[in-house]
Amino acid sequence: MSDSASAPVLDVAIIGYGLAGAVFHAPLVAAEPRMRVAAVVTGSPERADQARAEHPGVRVLANAEELFADPGIADLVVVAAPNSAHAPLAHAALRAGLPVVIDKPMTPTAAQAAELVATARNAGLLLSIFQNRRWDGDYLTVHKLIDEGRLGEVTRFESRFERWRPTPKGGWRELGGVEEAAGLLYDLGSHLVDQALHLFGPATVRHAETEVRRAGVKSDDDTFIALEHDNGVRSHLWMSAVASDLGPRFRVLGSQAAYVKYGLDVQEDALRGGQRPGDKDWGADDPDRFGTLGTPGATQTVETEPGAYENYYAAIAAALLDGAPAPVDPTDAVRSLEILETARRVAYARS
């Protein structure tokens, strides 16, 4: 941990510098005043050069063993490697006495996730899952409308991550198997299930479909899950790479009104384009894409809450330095994985 004149700064090591590490984690860590990107673990010379260019002074390590052999390198480890490596890397970090943030999905199975939670608890170390989509502007808007009672009693929650990508990109996410937690059920489904459970609590899988639509793809690319929450709310969750017409991102039906919102949160595209938290209009939705609230013939436009991915790492800093709770409880990820595993079994039983 380095010290400034005013406050300590946490040294963060990021394992993996692909999309998750380079586009999401590193910029958000760097945007947090009480953190810095101190080390990056990557075996790719090109990604090593990228890390050095984007984070001057960063220490680049060829493998995670170098990091764990010297725990003084970092105060926090971020696991942004492929899904199959999440559990072994997180266990190794905890054994080295280091708190851990893991990119979603936490692990390929709920049993592995529960074991990690127990290991972290026994070691007295922070373990949290990067569920950045809890800080999507549209999701924050849904949460606010529910909290304010403007929908009345919610009966149905529809949530979609749909894309039109008829040509596969290749890679393990499209070609991998269950042991790699490949496919959209675990990729986008990790977000959708987490949001539904976070809003409405425990749920049971009532129906699920997983399909492989594109030639040359081995993992699911068109999936649907129907949940019934213990409080009676029904959640319908879609994730697809082959949606030639995109449905609403959210359609939330209540006893007094409905909220309908099209278009994905803007922060991912902003990060990919080089924008950072603190830049002008960071997290601000296009007014043309604001959602609507109301009933047939009587609707009003609702300004989308600003997205705020940076709040995740601000909360991690507060947890480590101030004793605040972790922003995402790892047991939430265990429950989400139990839902995903059940959905996979239900879908396979249909085929």
C-alpha cells in the first residue's frame, strides 16, 4: 500500500488484460482516488505493452505465480481471467493473504463459489464479485421507480440483453463447454439473474430454454429464463446474439403503471471508446432513449439515472480502508449460479 500526503492508496493487481481487465477493471480502478493499477498479469507481449502505455509505471508479470510469491506487490487482486481460471486463481490469492474481486460469473459452478466464500470467510478476507450492471443507469432507474412506489405492486419484470451478431467471433465464450462457463447463459445471464434477485429476492426457475442458433458455435447464443420470486413477482429474462429486432431492455409491469426502456446502458461503449468516469456526460443516457412510465394513453418520459460503474471500486476501497461492507456480497453470486445451473438442467431436460 502506497501512501499519499492525505490518504493511503491501495495497490491493485489485475490478472488478465483482455476485454474485462483492460476495458472494465483497469480504467475503473484508475478512476478511484484511493486505488492505483500497480500490477498486471498477462502472458501476451502485446497486452503487456498496452498495459504499460495505459498505466505508466505499472508492473507487468508474466504469470500469477510471480504475484502470489510476493504479496507485497498488491493490496487487492482482481481476477479478470477466463471463467475456468476464476476459482483456482481466487483460492491462490486468498492463500497469499490477499483480498479478491472476481469478474462475473464467479466460478463455473455454485459449489465452487460456495467453497470460495467459505475460504474467504475463514481467512477474514474480502471477496466480492464485479456485478457492474447494478450500476447501469437504466437499472438504477428501475430500482428508484420501485422504491418510490411509482409502479405500484410489481407483477412482472422483463429484462433483455439482446444483440444482432449473426457472424460468430470465435473464442472460448462461443466454443467452450460447461466447465468453462461458456455461452450467454453464464455471460449475460449472470447479469440478468443478479439484477432480478437483487430487486425481488429469492426465486425458482419455472422454465428455461437454451439454443445454439449459429453455425460453428458450440455454446448457447439464444437463451430464456422464467423465474417466480418468493414474493410473487415473475421475471422473464432474455439473452441473445441473434435478435434481428431488439426488444425493450426493461419492461416492468405494476398495478399502477409500467416502465418501458429501450437501449443498453452507455458505459460499456464509453469505456471501449476511451472515455472515463469524470469525463463530461459520463454515464448520461441519450434523451432520445429515455424510458416511459404510465398506462396506455397516459405516459410520461422518465429521465434515466446516470450510470455509475465507478461506484463499485469506490465501495471496494471503502470496504478495505474504512471497514464498510463489500458492494456485492459473494453469497449473492452463489445464489445466482444456483439459478443458472437449474436453468441449464431445465433447458436440457426439454431437449
